[in-house]
Amino acid sequence: NLNYIHVYVEKFIWEISNGRKTIRSGSQSKKRYTPQTIRNYKSFYNQWLKFEKFQKHKYNWDEIDLSFYNTFLHYLNSKKYKWDTVGKAFKHLKVIAQAAMDDGIHQNLKFREPYFKALKSDIENIALTFKEVELLENLDLSNNSAWDKARDIFLMGCYTALRFSDLKKLRKEHFQNDLISIITQKTKKEVVIPLKSKMKQLAIKYQYQAPKISEQKVNEYIKLISKMAGICEPIEKKEIIGGETKIKTAFKHEMITTHTARRTAATHMYLQKMLPIDIMAITSHKTESSFLRYICLPKEERVRRMAENEFFK
């Protein structure tokens, strides 16, 4: 009975896995779901089964309303999930609810109500400063090839603003006339990036491809490497866990991931006075407002720019 949510979710995952159901709307409309997105829906399905087991009840589409929303939210918060994890659960449910309605399974529009929010926290992202990138560059890792590879592919991200998934695809044919030209995995659009001299040195070192190392290992090693380099500034960060806002202090090296490199590149391009529209051609941001939220300006830089404004003269 497809009116039971868990039954339809199982069917939905089967259909997106074999291409029978494609992305409904947006820039990727009519294209197949990526393997990672399919894994995300499978995780949601497991999460949903645990929820129904806890509730001792199998929900159908007609039961989706404000009372259900609050019940599901309370359950997710009781598991001490981070706010973004909670938000993704509702986001997946909303997509599946729309798919079920498109398939004629139900006519319940409550999932479109304003209260049915896919919650999202304001992520406090970080980027490295010019000095911090230099510290990584100058760190001698010649006695540990795995650390050396992790540092180098991270720096490749700092020099190009490419995602890790695209860095891993780099081959000789992507380097032409001091340019990198590659069709990115996420957007399926061609990105052309001038070849920075330091990037060229790393490309030569690895015969014009990325070091062979997994993203999991890079995320593990880059924290340790950054600590060795002295990137240890304490940073206060806000997290919403289990519905409660908590302020925690973390050291900067603990917060660094492969994606930090991409943010670092975009931020440094902006600080070096590149036009936002040109940087957006590399990062694939569609609007300047979304791009500017991506930039991580140091507080000192913001204050300096404000001080130079005529208002403060």
C-alpha cells in the first residue's frame, strides 16, 4: 500500500537508483540522482524506520500535518542531532511527499505549509588567511608521504577553488595553455581557471593529476598537519544540537576540511580584488548574494575596510 510512507519511500529509492525517477525541478531537472544523493535518501529511510518503530506506528500520507511535524521534530531533537541533520530529514520528506503527490498517491498539501520547514542553521564556516596558507606551504613533510599528499591536494584546492571531487579527476588533458579546463561533477558545467604558478608546481610534482589519497584521509590528516603548522587560533562557534543552541570553543585546525580549501581560494580571490562575477564563474554561484555568504572575510579585514570608508574620516 503506497499510502504508507515507508512503503512509498522504498519505492522512491528504487526508482531513483535505476533512473526511472529523475530530479523534478531546478537546474538539474530531468537528470538522474547522483550516487551520493541516493545514499542520503537511503539514510533518511533508515532514520524513518527507526522513528516509526519508536512511535509504534506506521504513518500514511494523510497524517502529515502540524501535529506530525512537531512529533517528528521532537523525535529528531531527542536523538541530539545537529540542526542541519534535522533539516535534511524534513527536506528529504518534503521531496518524497511531492513525488508521491505527483504519482497520485495522496492530495495532502500540508507539507507545503510555512510551518513545515526544512530547518537550516547558519554555519560558521572558515577560510585560511594568506599567512596560514604560507605556513602549510612551508611545512616540511618529506618524511611522511601520506601527509605530504594530503597537504598538497588541500593546497590545490586553495589555488583553484575546485571541489575535492573535481581535483581527484584532474588529468593532463585538463591543463592547456596555462589554464585548467574541467567539467565539474556537481554542476556538469565547464569551468576554466587560470593556472596559478604554485598550482603548476604541484601539477608537475604529481604528473598533472591529483595525489592518490581519499577525502576521508585528507580530512583526517589536514587537521593534524594544520596543528603542526601552528594554525591553532581558538574560535567560538554556535551549534544547534537537539534543538538547543550551544556555544563551543574549538581550535581552528579542528574545523578544517577539504571544503575549507575551496572557501579559502574564493576568499583570497575576493581579497585580491577579483570581480565577484569572475570568481562566480569558477565557484558556480548563481547570485552575488549567495557568493558573498560564501566568502569568509577576517574580522580585521572588515574593520580595515570600514575604517577606510569616508564615513569614518
